Amino acid sequence: MAKNIYVGNLAWSTTDADLRNLFAEFGEVISARVISDRETGRSRGFGFVEMDDAGAAQAIQALNGKGIGGRDLKVNEAQPRESRPSRPRY
């Protein structure tokens, strides 16, 4: 089964490929995505990696707090998004 991992405090220059390569040493990476702002296209400083359970546990333990690109990563199991009330469209 796959686990979704939240990766925060990324350097602004981090790409999807960088994220995939960082996690690949811990197991098979199913997907890796840096989240970007819809309007500007600029990185929002966080992303998500999906990988197998065993590799995910190792990656979280090894990478949480690790300094990458001058920043200490925050790595943990992703939590489901809280539902937000929909905004009216005008």
C-alpha cells in the first residue's frame, strides 16, 4: 500500500525531480510534486511524495529536520485536507 508524505520548508528552487531524487534512495517513489501558486506559478515551499509504506517510514525518519538547500525540511505523513465551506461564485 502507498503512503502520502508531506514535505514542507522546501527551497523555492526545488523541482518535482529534485523531490523524487531525494526520496528515491528510500524506496520506489510513485509520485513527487512540488505545489505551486496557481496565479504566479511560483513554488509554495511544500510538496507531496507518494511511496510504498516501508520506504515512506524510513524517509520520514531520515529526512525530517534534515538541512537541504539551506532549509530544515519538515517531513511527515500527509493528513487529509479539512473540508472548507465553498465560497459563492459571483
